[in-house]
Amino acid sequence: MRLPLLLAGLICGLAQAAEPIDIDVYRDPNCGCCKAWIGHLQANGFRVNDHVESDMSALKQRLGVPPSLASCHTGVIDGQFVEGHVPAADILQLRQRPDLLGAAAVPGMPAGSPGMEMGNRRHAYQVIGLDAQGDEQVLADYPAN
């Protein structure tokens, strides 16, 4: 009798792990790489609520994204911003850091980051976290190839 209960618990746990994670993505209507980043998120289990935004600057200001970390699109998950081409795995890690306002991939739109794939070429970039005091910290480091 215990084996079926154990199997039921395992199956239930797997079903919960497979549930998509909601993220809102705000983008300029003319941005092509934004759609590619959305595709990366969807391929990695996110359910994307895509919002075409006419005033990205106002949105970024409202969310607390500093101009030095700004990019062409902004995601919002659990009240935290995700700025630019942040990999899905780093977004999952961000969710474990409620002390941060958000994270951004810098500089700008690095080749090889999700949504900016260019064959085998990849520029070095970092994913930067921002806390409520405005202090930045490196959350992930991606070397060039």
C-alpha cells in the first residue's frame, strides 16, 4: 500500500515542478531580440505575458531600473525586474533573492546571451543584481568564447 502512495506523491511533485512560471515582459513594439528572449523563456518553462509598451523609460523608472542597467525589454517576476537578456536559470535564482529589486544582463545586448544568439560567438557578460540601496552585485559571470 505504501508504494502507490509514494508513487502518487512523486507524480504530484513532478507535476508541480512542471507548472509554468508566470513572467510579465514589457517591450518596444519594434524590437526583434525581445521576441527571441521571450522564446528563450518559454522554452525554459515560463508562461510569458507579453506587453507592448509605448513608454519603456517610464516603466523602467517606475520599477527602479537604473539607466546604467537599462536594456530594450523588461520582465517582472514576483515584483522584481529582469532587465535585458538575463538567462532563464538566473531568473530562477533571482526568485530566491527577495533582498534584490531585480537583475540585469550587462552590457546592453551581449552577443550570445539569450535572444542575442549569433552562431558560436559569445561576448563576455555578467548578470548584475540590484538591492534597495542601489548597490550592485554580480550574480553570474558568462565568459566570451
